[in-house]
Amino acid sequence: MTIRLPSSDGTLRTYDPRPEPFRPSSGTAFTSRTVFSAAHVVADPYADVSPDSPAAFDWDATLAFRRHLWAQGLGVAEAMDTAQRGMGLDWAGAAELIRRSAAEAKAVGGRIACGVGTDQLTGGSLMDIRAAYEEQLAVVAESGAQPILMASRALAASATGPEDYQEIYGHLLRQSAEPVVLHWLGPMFDPALEGYWGSADLDTATEVFLAVIAAHPDKVDGIKISLLDAGREIALRRRLPAGVRCYTGDDFHYPELIAGDERGFSHALLGIFDPLAPLAAEAVRHLDTGDVSGFRQLLDPTVELSRHLFQTPTRFYKTGVVLLAWLAGHQSHFSMLGGLQSARSLPHLARAYELADGLGLFPDPGLAESRMKTLLTLYGVQQ
């Protein structure tokens, strides 16, 4: 089996697909780390919609993919940016997704946490922002899922300084019935979040973030940091109150951050674990036995794929994630909410296929090759 793939310089190269996939062991529960995969959604390819239309889902495939993640032993982080939150997935669609996924989690015994934001707003006062957060927090609480307080574009636009963040988050933490995960999403994932916590200076912003946590440590289960800065994450996690977890969201440095050091480690809440689920789960099971070397041997080679998918503009990483789900047979088509399947170039997608295949991520390599050839033919690449 060979396939001709386009390179970024306009030439074609021949690639020999891997004949056998990676085969994980059983999906037993983890004991050493709490690990969530942020999960993508599957669009309805037959829906007669435009990029500005409300989200149209293939619900069967969307929920089946969550069962796949739970079967590996992973938790599901629902309605996050991996699910195209704010990039094709509006609040009405997110609320339905949360309800359905939480019900599915309850039925199969899977762990789930869900994003709480303010994306029903396009602007507004601090009172409007607080009310929007409260509305979403209520939906997640009613579903029985753990809340993840996501960064708010509306708050970033309306806040006049750190005190506004402290007031909003303090109110929400006091109101939440159970500990939440606080999510700090950097502007590389969403440019509208520049200057979050009241300052574009990350050292200043970090102090505000830590002050919010210190004021309510009993209401913070953990923090998810998505700044793609391993040193900053390590320094921050060492300053967390006892019992507050650090969930790495760093899709560039996750093996070293999860493995940790003599002063601690990060748990995980990662978009890259969507395509990596079986391999990532197997790696964590090595950690469960104290085999750090085995963990790194499995997970370190995946970083090249992750860095490729998350290259700038980072917010379009979802396109590569959905491509790999299609190639792996988790869905029957390569289409996305808002038409975002067009957000990455053909050479980018070809390289994503090559790297994923090299890791053995496709349960049926022949199916993946056939589907990739179909995509290439649509772009005019003759095999």
C-alpha cells in the first residue's frame, strides 16, 4: 500500500502506510492521574445549513464518540473549545449537547465535566455577564455534570480591571454547589481573550488568578491551564492550595507535565487526547504502575502530531482532530460545524494523516488510507 501526499512546497511524496495499528490493553480506570479528553462534535452532513446557522448534529455519532472515550478510561470534557464552542457551536446547541452527553455518561458510568461560559451574549454589563454564567451553571448542575468555568469573551471585553474578574468569579464560586474547574484559555486559542484576568502581562494575570483561587479553595477542584508555556504551568501549580489540582491543557508539553517532577505533577484535560485516546490511556496506565519511562516512551512520540495540529492559528486545531476521527472510522464524513473542515490546507491535513498513521492511531489502516485517497482526489491529487 502506498499513497501520494502533497507537501507544503507543492511537490508530491510517496508514503507507505503502517500495516498494523496500535493495540491498547483493557480500559481500566486510572489510579495515578485524573484525565479528561475534550471531545469534538460530529456535524450532520445532510443538514441544509450555512456557516452562520445554528449547530446541526449527528447525535448518534457524537454520543458514540464519547462512549469510545469512556471505554478507554478517559473522562469527557464536554462543550469546550474542542467542540467548536464559539466557533460553530452556540449556547443553544451546547446546552443540548451537555444534557445529552451527561445523560449518556450516567447510563454508562462515565465521568463528565462540562463547560460553563457566557456565549449567549455578544456584549453586556457585568450583571449581564454574571447572569449568563449563572444560566449555564444551572444547566450543567441540573445535568449532574461537574462544571468547568470557561473564560468569557464578554468579560474580557467589558472588565475594566482585575477587580471585575474577582467579583464575577467570586460570586460564581460561592454559588456553585460543588467544586468547579477554572479554565484559563490563552489568546493563542481565542484572540478575544487577550488580557484575561485584567492584564496582558501574564505575571500580573497569574497573581489575580491565584487570588481568586485562594479566596475560595474549597470551591475549586482544579485549574485547567492552556497557555502553551510549561514553565509557567509548573510555577503556577506549585503555588496552588492543597487539594486543588492542576489539569494541563498544554498540547505542546503534556508528557513532561503529566509525568511531573519531585515537587508534583499535572493531571490532564486535553484536546489532543481526542485523537490519541487509546494510546494516551495506555500511557497513563504505565504511570499507574510507577513506570514513568514506559509512559514517556508511549507519549513522547505523539508530541510531533500534537504540535502539528495545534500550529498557528491554533484555534483551527479542531479541523485536524475531526479529520483524524473520520479517518479512524468514528464518523462517516469529514464535515464540521460552520464549514470549518476548510480551515486547514491540504498539505496540513496530509501531514496530520501521515503522523497519526505512523503512531498507529487508525484501527483500520486500510480504511484510513482509502478515505485519505478520496479526500486527495477531491483536491485533484491523482493516486
